[in-house]
Amino acid sequence: MTAEELLHQMVEEIKNNREVLTADEAEVLFKVDPKWSTENLFHNFWNNTYLNLNVYSEAEYHEQQLKMEQGI
């Protein structure tokens, strides 16, 4: 596998599966795919992480919280 293929695999893994990204991971995404990054990454200034809006879902979060509160 070439370095380019490994980079592409890593980028796709992050884009599709990682909810919270480090500043370093986000920096790679901004360099490789700036348009996608601008549309899908939200910077948390207080802890310098990025929220991947492509993966994060408030609806799923609230559903999970409700189930926990109901003891389901």
C-alpha cells in the first residue's frame, strides 16, 4: 500500500467514524480536504478539539440520554 493510499484510508476513517478530533487530526483534514473540513468540523476553543458534525448527532445523544434516565 502506498503512502497516498494510507493517507486516504486514514482520512476516510476520521471523516466517517471519529466524533471528536484533535487539533492535529483536524489540521490534516483541513490540508487534504478544506471544503469538507470547513463544512463539517466545529472548533471547540475551550479545549482545542474539533467536533465532526458528519458523525455527531444530537438526536442520537438525546435518545441515549432519555434511555439512561428511563433505565432502559
